[in-house]
Amino acid sequence: MDEIHFLRHLVIGVGCAAPVVYVFHRLKQSPIVGFVFSGALIGPFGLSLIRDVGSVNTLAIVGVMVLGIIRENRTLNNPGPDERILSGDRLVLSGTKEQLRKAIQMLTGPGTGRSP
């Protein structure tokens, strides 16, 4: 999967999941129900913000959150789904060590020697 498309899909997923999970939390429902609902909402059989099933599977496997983008001398907190990742951007990610390792590997390619 192209790195830019992956990041765009990741930002869409997190951008949709956060408010939906919050609403489900306020309704005293499990956050898992919110994640499932948001996935159905943005997926290929919902609003089609993420059109191919392979992208959905990749995001589910990696499971990281993009918290921000550091670009030049400014920080973009909670980047929206239309935010473009530019060459030289630094991403602020959240996830387990294994999730971060997978995300870095997907973004930079195997064998680059980078680690979380």
C-alpha cells in the first residue's frame, strides 16, 4: 500500500473513531462497540471513506494512532483526514512497541534500521 494512502486512511480511521467512541462512552456502551460502528461507517460498505478492504485490514493490524505531525517549526495536533504527509514531516504516533514497529516498517520499508 502506498505510504500516503496508508497515512490518509489511518488519519480517517482515528478521526472518525475518536468522536464515535466518545459518544458510545457517554451512552455507557463499550468502546469496542464504538470502534466497530466507526469502522462500519467509514469502510467500503458504509460512507466509503476507505474504499478497499485491504486498507481496512492493514489499519486494523497495525493499530497505531497519529497524534500529530511536526512540520518545520510547527506542530499539527490531531491532523484531519485531508492532511497531507509531506517529505520531511515527523509523525507523533501512539501504540504499543510492536504496533509502532509495524507502522515504521510499513512507512519506511523493511531493513531501514529505524526503531520506535
